[in-house]
Amino acid sequence: MGIRRVRAALRLLWPPRSRTELRMASLQPSFTTRADRAAALPAPLALARWLLIVALMIVAIVTVGGITRLTESGVSITEWKPVSGILPPLNAAQWQDEFDKYRQTPQFILVNGPAGMTLATYKVIFFWEWVHRLLARTIGIAFALPLAWFWLRGQIPAGFKLRLVALLALGGLQGAVGWWMVQSGIVHDVKVSHFRLAAHLLVALTTLAGIVWTMLDLRAVARGERTSRLTPFAALTLAVLVVQLFFGALVAGLRAGTVAGGGWLDGNVWPLMQGRLFPAGIDWSLGVGHALVADPYLVHFLHRWWAWLVVIVLVLMGRRLRALRQRPASVALHSAFGAQILLGIATVMSGVAIPLAVLHQLIGALLVAATAWSAHALGRHRS
């Protein structure tokens, strides 16, 4: 009798379904599997790992960009072909056609032509510019396609869609600024505009900082923590660093790294310039404003000594990080700016040896990433 009563009670709670209902239920797709539920949930940690890969790719392209500038390769490809330009010349006729286009540029007519550039030499500078552009295309694909994948699967956490789209737009702007920069060397001068070069570098490093910040925010979301916010001190630190990066780009564009001369352990090269604290030879004829951004002696002087203000601010940031027990960020920050100062001095004393100058640009990109990490750590504690 007890068993019959239990069965009767169960029928009242869960009445049997009709055959029609059971048949219709079997035709309905099931969305209750673990995989389906996971696909419909935000995946902040997966997005953070993806952004880390993109950040490393940006560091790589900044480094190759330094090689491109130092080897005077920037205007070796005179046309922008987003699709067909992926392939380099594949036969002798195509190589000759590219070389003939380059021979019409001011750089070849005034510099490389009189120096006796051959097709074989041209292939070397073509290679670096082609690699630079190929990396740019690869980064665009590596950002856009995964972004669309995460978006369609509903895996982007709330509040991050607009930020990721803005970062994608910055990447597109970087490509446009890059071609705008190259055009200045194809038509107007033997080298690209140093102002356009500075814009090109600063957009790249801004994108890098934004990606690092977003990646760290996504990691915080994955841990169930709040996102970070920019503190006033961190904003000041980033502003001081941006000024240094701007002057560094001007030094590169003006070829101002060699104006102090060159010589290891030569005090007239470092800390002095031509044996003087303040260099001679500055052209003031077009005004102070023009000299500040266009005279190689003054730009080099400003880049050299503004660096120490950057060091002071970063040391203060490191002390704050240690007080908050953010040791990893502090170590990364100190390591980056310490190496950058030493490489800057070595680059000047070597007369801008290409390996040292390239390392200087690479560590500069890592310094931007470390500063963004440190600013994020300060802001996360504040939040």
C-alpha cells in the first residue's frame, strides 16, 4: 500500500506527458549541454590571452619598424596594395618594375642613386618594408577575426565591446598614418616627415598601451574583481612618457642621434654634446617653436635630458607599487626603464649602431607596456 501511495503522489506532482508532447520535445534542439552553456557565457580569460598575443605582435612590428627606419627602407615600396601587395616580386621582371618605381623617388635620385645602389641592394631594403607591411596585415587579421568570433558567440563581457572596437579603429588608423608617412618620402623629400613618423609611432604605442590595459581588466573580470581606473598620478606619468616618446621619434626622423658624434667612453659625446652641456649649432632663425621640434641638435638635447625626468617619475611610480605590494609590476617597470637608459647612452656613443638602436626601440615598446601595467595596478587598488 505504501508504494502505491508514493506513486500516486508522484503522478500529482509530475503528470505523465502525452505521446504528442514527448514527440515534440524530442524535435526541439537542446541548449542545456555544458558546451552550449559555456559558449553563451563571457570568456574574459580567453579574450585576455588573445590580447596578449596581439600585444606581442605590436611589440614585434615596432621593432621591425625601427629596422625599417634605420636601414632607410621605408619608401622602398612606392605603392599601397592591401591584397596583391602581400606577395613580393616573384620574378626578374617584377623586381625590375619595383626597382624602376623606386628610382623615381627623391631618396634614390639624390642619395642612393649617386651612391651606386644596385637591384641586389634594393632587394635588402625592400625586404624590411615588405615584412613590416606583412606584419601590419597579420595584426589586423589577428585582431579583427577573433573579435568577430567572440562577439558572435556572446563571449565579450559587458562594457568591453565599445573598447575593443575602439582598439580595432586605432589599428586601422595606424595603417592609414603609416601610408601617409610613406607618401611624404615618395614625393617631397629624401626621407619621410619626422612629424608623420612621430604620429605613426605614437599611434602604435597608444594602441599597445590600450591593449595591455584592456587585457589586465579582462583578467580582473575573470577573477571576479573590478576593472581599473586611471589615477591622476598615473595620468601624469603617462603624459611625461609620451613627451619622451615624441622627442625620441623626432630624433629618429631627423637622424639626430649622430649629432653628438660617437666614441665609447668619450665624455664629449656623453654626458656632453660636442664637449658642451648645451650643444652649439642650433638654428634659431625660424623661431624657438620651430627649433624645438625640427632642429636636430636641440631635439637630441631635449630627448637626452627629458629622459631623466621620466626616470624620476617612474621611480616614484615604482615606490607606490611596492607600497601596494605590486612587486611584479614594479620589477618590470624598473627593469624596462633601466635598460632603456643604458641602451640610449650606448646608442649615442656607438654613433647609432643599428643593433643597439633597434634594441632601444624594442625596450621602448616594452617600457610602454610596463608603464601601462603599473598604471593599471595603481588604479585597480584605488578602485
